[in-house]
Amino acid sequence: MTSNVSQNYPYTSETEAQRANALAALVAARDELAAKLSTETTPLDESDRWWVWKCPTAGCPGLLHAAGFAIDGHAVYVVCDGTCAKTFLR
């Protein structure tokens, strides 16, 4: 199995409250993230738990938190809480 396949499997999960708190902290810490999320995502469905993935960026220890659904694709839009500060589609 190649490494890019294994990166698509979730690492863990978090409650809706944990996800919302993590996302709120990331939006507060990054100046342009709120604007990016408002233009590139739609709101998530109601759910008690959300998947969390390890960041695929080399050297980044971050986790990817669900931020919404991608407007231009059928994917969950995630934000890294680590040093790379990137966004991804899952």
C-alpha cells in the first residue's frame, strides 16, 4: 500500500464541541482564515463527532480539523492546526 493511500484514513475523532473550539482558535489566530473559509466552504451537517486526520505535510506535526464542505467539490474542507497552517480536502 502506498503512503498516500494510508493518509486518507482518519487518525482519530473529536466531538462537535472539540471541533468547534479548535476551529475557533485557528480562526482567531490566523488573520485571513475566516475569509477563506467563508468563500471556500459551506457549513457542516449536524453531527456528534467528526474525523481528524494527521497532516500530510512533511515535518508538520499538526492535525486536520473539519471546517466545512468544499464549495467546488464533494469533500470535507479541513484546516491544519500545525506549523504548515494549510487547508486540504478530505
